[in-house]
Amino acid sequence: MKLLTANRLTDGLTLWFSAAGWSEDAAQAARLDDDAAEALLTEWKARETEVVGAYLIPLSAADAPVQREHVREFVRANGPTIGQTADEIARLHGRADIFQEY
Amino acid sequence: MYVYDSFDHAFVRDRNAEFADQVARRLSGELSEDQFKPLRLMNGLYLQLHAYMLRIAVPYGVLSSKQVRKLAHIARTYDRDFGHFTTRQNLQFNWIKLADTPKILEELAEVEMHALQTSGNCIRNTTTDQFAGAARDEHEDPRPWAELIRQWSSNHPEFTFLPRKFKIAITGADRDRAAVRVHDIGLHAKPEGFDLYVGGGLGRTPSLGHRIKTGLKGEQLLSYLEACLRVYNRYGRRDNSYKARIKILVAALGPDEYARQVEEEWESLDKAAIDAPAAEIVRIRSFFPDPDFKDAKFDRVAYERAQTADKAFARWVKNNTLAHKRDDHVSVTISLKPVGLPPGDASSAQMDVMADVAEQYAYSELRVSHEQNVILPHVPKADLYALYTRLDAANLSTANGGKITDMIACPGLDYCSLANARSIPLAQDISQRFADANLTDKIGDLQIKISGCINACGHHHVGHIGILGVDKQGIEFYQILLGGRADENAALGVITGKGLPAEAVPAAIERVVQLYLQLRTSDSERFIDAVERLGRNTFAEALHEPA
Amino acid sequence: MSLLNSSHTPQLVTTDGEIIPDGWTLLADEETTGVDGPYVLGFDRALKELDGLNGHYGIRVNPGDDVRLLLPFIEKITLIEVSFPGYRDGRGYSTARILREEGYTGAIRAVGDVLRDQLFLMLRCGFSEFLVKDKDPVQAIAAAKSRFSVFYQGAADTNRPVWALRHTVES
Ligand code: SF4
């Protein structure tokens, strides 16, 4: 299983590919099987006027990225972990954490 | 400070128009991301973990009140109400929209600022002594030379696509507060001319610069730099970006051979076409006079009484002020390291306060230090208490200048897409452990520097205690280095064994500090002196002792 | 979404914004020079053979080639092609400047990954022809020439550095 993530070209915000297209909320991210994920990645890599830096995050369990990327993807999904700069999107969605803290 | 003339204004206007055109072509799809990336980087625009980051150039760290107010305005209008002062004497905004950048650059141009060459493989902002023009031990003001270099390096047609980034630092004082030996080129102004060091740097292959020239006349500085850069541009490695900095070339050729090639190149250059005439240097110098120093009557008795009455003020005076070349003035460090908050961050409201107090008490002049603090270089002692009170009300009076909690920390994995580990939360944890000001005063001067990866933006190699974030199968680990220093006796810290998990770091540092307190010969033996006297191993053991 | 600009077939344009045909043939190192010149020789071959050749040649200079080695033969050279395998490789700028400093007056042509955003720098470094990938090379040259009115350094073009202007105005 994989997640597809990218940044929006115009404002750079982190996006997650969901059942309803791109979402700013990581909790909406669709769990994609590997073939579908690769196909979507190829498609979106070419659509450079919409998103940039698309890549796949491999999941070890349904809600956890594999170890190697765990911290990075946790921060990417939830915003900076430091008080003064809490990510507004995470707050907007009423969630402190999107991936579980390990 | 330097004031733009019509030429300088026209240049920034033209350059901003060029970038606006590049942004428009990227948005329309005429430029691919691959093609656009170096162009946006040349304008300080990165794509980070969460959004675009815009790095604004603060030329040689010098700011006016008006400029700081503009930065506050940008933070409020285009970002999330705060900015981050960096170890390169610049300012970063973390949540910038690509489509907004042309407008932001226009706003910056109104106050003679820009984001040019704050990234990319070009000549970056020249950094210098944050106390330039104020310090007692200065014999040559480095700012006019830094401005000369700024102009020469702006849009340099030959050196815009170098093998890698290129950083120049310059100092004109006995004490080297600009860390010139850990820059690609370091310049130390001496009465008989410049000493020029080349090939210093941190990152993956830390090294100290080699002196390849002494007595270089200021009037020939630009042509000599041109020769240095040309040899680098032609022969620096381009096959591996980790080996592309000039230090690798200098190490491969040997400093003597590199110097020989530079001399040969220098001989072949048409110096008169490159070196600005003496009249231009005189013109630039004329922008850096002393401020119109107030001869305010300094009431020593009242000043001392205030310190007796207000212990916190006394501590702040002791830790956050530096002797000025005039007895009735001091230089003030505004610490951006309050206990428990991200090092180097300032809210827009705090920026406004700093701009206001600088205007009222410090001749409207501010500086950014590579320690990520803001400096008021000239403050009449008579105004010190009033200034302190204003800063205190804005949570800007932390009295920890040069102390263990005055840490340098790069943005790390909370923002940076290159990071292996977080830096800021670790800095917060350490500062909480040393929150007791009596304890930090007792410890004295101790610099902790934290980087979230080997790129070393947090200068961990030259921290008395350096901390480097590494990634071990997705878990953050921290390697601890001991014994680095960035001053005129520059030395690189050495890694002390296995990495530690984040939770273990503050306690490990506390053990080292306790050991130092036991072993020091007197209060005046600083941590770094004790490490040098007793050897790193003495302290390394304490780091790794089980708690 | 418009088309990627660099996907257009490269066209040769001069400093004056004229589209010109490329009359030169790049010879592979083993090819013999026939009668159908003019030819562009590879750098190493040029160093070996130019001494014994008559006539005028073009030379292909790659990043990393020390262009000063061509100076003994400069009378026989009327074109130097400076290649940019990727546009982030900036060695070609030094190559062109050195040629102009040494007094070479023939054509210097930028070839390879040559995009509109580099033309300004190339003009300043002494290039005179550009094999540029752009939908409108003429406009690209015009834009590069008019983009800036201020130049902080002396270079290979005729633009005077701003310090010279500042101090002429004053005296
Ligand atoms: S040191 Fe590494 S993690 Fe820190 S800011 Fe630099 S690149 Fe990012």
C-alpha cells in the first residue's frame, strides 16, 4: 500500500491524493495499491503546472509509513512539531496528529 | 548604511521583472520545474517540506528600522506572522506562495532589499562581524568591502552557474566574529592589506581555510576574487555535488598549487576593467560613518542603582552588552533564544518592537548575527534601562548572550526537506533543562550548535558542543561533537562515539557540563578552555555514561 | 497549459537577433576532412592536427577543455562552439571570457542546452551566436539585451560597469 503526496505549484502547500482528488488533509489520503499508485505517480509527475515533487510513501501498516520515512512523513502530514508554528491545516481538521506518533 | 542610488534601484527593478517573468512562464508551463528550480533558487525560493520558503538577503547582516518594519509587514501579509533569522545573517519566511513572490520582491525593493543570490550555485551574501563599526578591537570597517563585493557579485555573468554555492566572509577586527576560516573565501583586513583564506567550510567535509595571500590591497580585491572564482569555476568538480565546493578543489590541488593558478590567472586579467577605482571605494565608505553619537549625559550612579535594584537588568547588561568603541555607548544583543522557543524566530510584533526601539535608542540601526540574534550596535548607556524595559515587555530580554541556552539551531526536519532529524525541538529541550539563569551564568560561555543534517547549516562542527542529527532507519539520532570553535583560533569539533536518541541528549549534555564545573580551575576557565586542557576524551566519557 | 518552451527545435541566432543558417559540419574524430567544409573539429583533434592544416576551422570546446591551448592556432579558427551539456554547467562562460580576453575576435557559439534565461549572461561573456531552444529566438535575444540597464561588473561586452558611470558623471 502507498500514499501519493506532492506540493501544489502555486502555493507550495503539501497535498495528499484522496478519493476526491488532492486534499490538504493527510487523513484523507487514499491507500493505493502499488500498481495504481505507480500509474498515478506517472500521471501527476507530468502535470507539472498543477503539482510539483510528487512521490509515493510506502506504508508498512494501513496508517503508518515505513520506518525509514516515518519521522519525515509525520512532520509533513502534521506540520512543524514546535508550538509556535503549529500547522493550521492540522488544527483546522481538529487533529493533533495525522499519523500516529511512533 | 549603504543607500541605493538610481543605478542600484534600477538593477533590483530589472532583476525583479526578470524573476516575475520567470514565475509567469513556470505557471503557464513554458518552463519545467527542472528548468525553473535553479532560477527560483537564485531568488532565494526553496520548496520545503510544507511550502515554499523565501530567504531574504540581509546584506552583511545590516538592517534599518524601516527595513525591519517591512519584514514584519511581509510576515503578517504573506506568511504566518513570523520569520526565522538564519546563521547566514539572513531572514527566512516559511509559508510563501509562489504566485505572491513577485509582489513580495516589489515590496522589498521599496526598502532597498531583495532575495537575490540567497541560494543557488552562485556567490552568496557576504557575511561579516555583527559588531562592525562599533567594536573596540576593529581596525578596518568590513562593511564597505562587503558592499563592494555585493555589487561585484550581483548577476556576475561568469559566476552564476558555479559548481556549487560560494560564501565569502570578511572581518576587520582582531577577534574574528565572522568565522572567516570556515568560508569558501575568508578575508581578514589588516593594516597592510587583506589576508585571504580559501577552502574553509563545514558540511560533509569540514575544513579550515588556507591562507594563500597576504597584504592584498583593497583596490585589487575584486580582480583577485575574480581570479579565485575563475579557477574554481573551471576546475571545481561537477560530477558529484558533495565534492563540488572549493575546499575539495583546494585539497586536491594543494593550497600552493591553487594559489599559483590564481596568481597566473590574476596576471592575465585586465585588472583595470574589473577593479573599481579608489573613488568608488571612497564613495561606498562614505555611507558608513559613525552615527551622530548622542552626547547624552551618562549618569553612572543612576545606571548602577538600576542594576542593583533590578537583578534581571543587571544580568542582561552583563550577558547581552558588549563594550563599544565609545565609553558612553554599548552594543546590545537582543536574544532570540527565549527558553523553550525556536531559536532565531521572531513574530511580526516582535520585529516591530525591535524596529521601534532601534529607532528610539539605537540610531535606527540593527544587525543580524550568525548566532541568530539581533544586534543593536550603538546604544547610549544612558538609554539602556529604558531600552531593556521595552524589550522585556515583548519577551525580547532573555539574558543569555553567549551562554549555553544561546544555541544555534537550523530549521531541521520541522521545515527542511533535506533534513535527517529535527533540530528545534532538541534545542527547546536543552534550553528547558538549563532554564535556571543562575546555573547558565555559572557555566559561562558555552556554544551549542545543532544541525539537522550533514549540510551543517547549524554550524555543528564549530560548536563547543556540536550536535548533528542523523537518521537511523527512520528514527532520529544525534551525534555529539566536542571541542569546535569558530573564532580566531578556529577548530573543528570531533564526534564522540555513538549517536544518542533525542530523549538522551539533554541529560548527556548536563553530565558533560557538570563534569566541566567540577574540573575547571577557576570561574574564568571557559568550557572550551577546559576541553582543550584536559582533552575531549575526558568529557566524551561523561556523554556516553549510562544515566 | 502552454508547451514547454525548450521543446522547440533549436535555431541559430546572432547577437543582432538575426536567424542564420548553420553552414558548419561537426566532424566525428575519425572522419576525414573532405571538400565540403567548413568543418568543426573536436578539441583534441584540433590540438593534434591544426598545426598541419591550412584554412579556417571551427572548434568544439567542451566544459573542462582548456581553451588557452588553442591560442597558438587562433589565426586558423573562425568559429568556436562552446558546448553546454546541461545548462547548470557554467564552465562555458569562463571559456568565452578567456577567448575574448586573449583577443580572439571570431564567432563564439553557444550550443547544447541553451535556454532563453542564459542569453543575458552569454551576451556579457562574449558569445556571438546562440543555438537556442525557444519558440521565438529573435524575441529571446531582444529580451536578453533589454532586460538590464545596469551592470555591476566589467565583462566582455561593451556595457560599462556601474562604477565607471558613477565616476564619469561626477568628474
Ligand atoms: S543543516 Fe540540513 S536540516 Fe539543517 S537546514 Fe541545513 S540542510 Fe536543512
